[in-house]
Amino acid sequence: MKRPGRTAIIALIVISQMLAGCLGGDEKTTEVVQAPIFDSYSLIDSALHDDARNFTTTDLGINLTTGLDWAVFGNEEGGNCCEHYLATTKEGWILNFGGEYPTWSTDRGHTWEEYVPSVFSQIGCLEPKPNAPGQEGLGEGSIVQATNGDLISMGWFPYPSVSGGDQFYAFLYDAEAEEWQWCFNRTPEPFYDRSWQVEVIGPINGGLYGSGEYASLVISNFWHQVQNVGGQISTDGLNYDYFGFPDRDSNPDVMEVDLNFVDADLGVEWDFTKPHKEMRSFPVPSGGLYFPNYFVNGDDAYVDTSLNWWKATTVGGNSLPSEYCAFDSSGLLHCIQAVGTTLQHMVSWDGGENFTTQNYTHETASEIEEWEWHSQGENDLFVLAVRYQENGGPDKDVAYHARDYSESLEPDQMTWIGLGDIDSTSGAGQDIRFDFASMGILPDGGAVIAYHDNSDPDPLFGVELTLPMYGPQA
């Protein structure tokens, strides 16, 4: 059951009666007024949260502003000094690997669990090394749900005391067994930084890398942005090996990749497998992994199910318009591009051959600092979270909702997340840090968005509580 369309209206009938002599003549006029979208909203979670806040929200169609409820969380729910790494699952879990270990909630944030391995049990893994005394809690990681329901994640511990280098811990939640496993991995690289993680759709026959239902690819923020070192790949979600990337000015063989899945009935799991945008790649439903704009000339790259690299084009011989693209369960291909202070949301219904564009620009923005997005085919919902520098003022966190995006890409709701009263910057050495945007969308359509304001010295995240009555709750 879906909510009523955004064009629902109230017809107000105004009747004035004109009398002439003993006979009356009726003249009727009709004024059409658009109903506020909030009329169809209700509180999705009636149980009280420890920290519920009211965020200002505007119906963009009629410029009507109200306040809606969000639950707010901090470092205790999986973050660290500078960021949260958020994701959601098809089962309705909120995931956070902003800190040392995977953290999650199965009940919209009322209770939280953390997986802290205490017994070495994984055969074939290296023995774990302890973190340096006094450095506990300084780890960070990445996490995303695979299409089979598993949770693939990688933790990085930058301050080891024994191993002589950075420590990497793979954490895998086996959805079928409903249990966590872990494995200590060591690579020869001297510096890693926050990881980004993505599923390579299988079945995988990876030769020396092994075979599996899927592969998990992890890259380093530092490796990816500073130098083209490569990444780590696993076909069991636990044991990772070095995975080289082609030079960005190389010219490998070309493969046409069919990206048209509008009629493929992908399944709701495709609303939750999108990696963080900084992975700069997306899983392909028919198999493999696609890297838009990978090469220096703007050409795309593709990793097939044998874990071989190709230069890639669409069936029509085109490259995608942005590094940041992904599918959702509708089969629609979404791409986002930042141009100055404008974010362009581009969608293709024909596998990347043609795109329709919706621009997002805020008139007081002097710079876009961080942004992230997610979409859901199941709920016909697109959400864009933006952190921008205001002209002569602090940073502002704002979220745009485009509901029924299959009918129109135009957003119908804008929400100011938090107080918008702090100027924070990404990067080590900054006094006040907010290192990257992060968000997800729950199955009921509620957004989960990281932000930062002066109510806490470290970044926070909010969970949307007031929603249209559609999806599972309907």
C-alpha cells in the first residue's frame, strides 16, 4: 500500500447566492487548494526515545513549514570523534561502524548492540594483536548489507603496539546462520585510513582469489584519493587479499555492460546494497561491479565475476555522467554530480543511455562540504543529505525528500537537520571535525542521517520518526 500521491487536493466550495426579485440565481465558484503533505504523516514510533528533537521541515510545494520529530544519537551508538558510518538493512536494522566495532539497533534506536570479538575462532586467520594502551576506541570501519542478507564490514585500528603496522579486522554477519564471525588481516601498506566497502555481485569464480556467492571489495580513503594503490578483496567475507587496480591512464579491453534493469524485478534487497558514495562504484545486478568515470579520460571500468578488470561502456557505447551512481529495487539508475554549489540528481530508465536531471541548490550556500544520498524503489523515495557552508556563517545540514520520484524528481520536503550553528571541517588536525556525510533509509521510509551542531562536541545522527503512512506500517 502506497501513500496518496503528492497532488492530493482539497476542493473548497464557496457559494454566494444572488437574489433578483422573487427568483434566486446561484453562482458557484471553486477554489482549488493543495493539501499539506504533512496531513498524511504520523508518528511511526510511539515509544519514547531518550533524546527526541523537533526539526524544522518545509512542504516545498506550498512553502508551508512545521516541526517533525527525530530521535538523536551520538558516539555511544557506534560513532567516534569525527564521523558516523551509517547503513540500514532490509530487516530494519540501523547499522553504524563509525567507531571501533560494528554497532546496530533492530528497534529504531531504542536498544543497541555491539559485536566485540572475545575468542579467536576463525581458522586460517592471523592471530589478533592488541591495540596500544590508551588508544582503545580509536578504530573505525565500514559496513553494508550484501544482497543475500549478509553484513560485510571491515575495521581499521591505526595504533597497534605489536604488529608493526595498521590492523585490519574483517567482521561478517552470516544472515543464514544469524551469527557474527571475524578475522584479523594484515597488509603490507603502512597507512590505510577509513575504508569504503562494496559487494561484487556473483557467483564469483575468482581464480587465485577463490570462489564464493559474492565478493567483498574494500578500498582505503587514503589509497583511493591520494594514490592509486588498489584495495583488498575477499570471497568469503573474512580473508582478504590485495587486489590491484589498473592505472587510470591505461587502456584495457572494452566490455559492453547492460545496465538496463527497469523490468528485472530486482527485489527489495537492492534498496540496501548501495555502498557509501566514496566507494565510487556500484554492484551490477547481473554480476560484477561498475566504476563510473574511473579512467582519467572519463571512461568507466568494470570488474567481472572472475574478478577481471575491463574498460566499460553501456550497451549504447556511453560512459556514465558521474562517479557516484547506484541502482535501487526499481531498476532505475541514479547518478549524482556536484557542480559548484549545485547537486544534480540524474536518473536513467534505459540503462544509462539517457538521463533526466533535477538540480538541488540552496541560495545561501557558498560551498558544498559533504553530501550523501540513498533511494528506495519499494517506497518510490529519494533522499539527499547535504552539509553546506553558509555565506559568512556556520555549516548547515539539510535533507531533501523526493517522494514518488518515478512520477517527478522534484523534491517535496526539505528538513533542517540540527541547529545549523557550527563550522566544522573534515581532515586530521582540524579543531572541529565532521569528516564525511553518511545516511541510510529504513524499510518504512524513515531516513537516518549524520549531522553536527553545537549541542554535542562530536557528530550526531538522527532517525526520522514522523512519516507518511506507507510501506510496512500501512
